[in-house]
Amino acid sequence: MLIALLLLAGLAALYSGAEWLVRGGASLAVRLGVTPLLVGLTVVAYGTSTPELIVSATAVVQGQGALAIGNVVGSNIFNIGVILGLTALVAPMRVQFQLLRFDTPAMVIVALLFLLFFRDGSIQRWEALVFLAAIVGYTV
């Protein structure tokens, strides 16, 4: 019973924290004159990924790197397959060609880079720095 209550409390805290982070970040970005598309691609994306980042970082610190990798891969599969699929079922999605021309190749390149780096079953620090530099460059 205690575990169930702790799980519910954790889920409530996770939801509240993510909601606060996303709303605050999106509000700040809009006040600074950032377009809604950019808000969606950066502030909201980073805000909703923060819990996964914390779980993955905690797992790595505790020597559970496989959990971190599984978290990243599983999250990507879920976001692309389920979220995108359900959204398209609710309403047809229209995107600008420019978005597809840049974002789709970037996503494919990062996935291939992950496969290349993970051939030995681990991600080294220098490989992590490549991913970090790539996300900074992509965001800019």
C-alpha cells in the first residue's frame, strides 16, 4: 500500500513539475518574441525530457548505464511511434517542407550515429560530448 501511495505521489510530483517547467519556459519564450514553433521544438521538448534526463543521469551515477540507454531508446520509440501515431489519428498533421527537409535527416543521422557509437555496447565520454555538441548545434 505504501509503495502504491509513493508511486502516485511521485507521478503527481512529476506531472506538476513538468507542467510548471513547460508552462513557465513557454511563457518566457513567447514574451521574448520566440515563435510558437521554436517554443515547441526547444522549450517544451527540453521541459518534457527533463525527467528522463534525471532518471538517466541517476542511473549512470549508480552504475546502471543500461537503464539510461534503455530509457533513451525506449523514449524515442514511444515518442515517434505512439505519440506521433495517436496525434495523427486525432487530426491530420500538416508540416512545412522546410521542417521535414532539416529535421528528418537530423533524426536519421543521430540514430545512425548512436548505432555506430553503441557497437561496443557502451557510450564513451567523447561520444557523449559529440551528442551534446550536436544537440547544442541543432538547437542553435
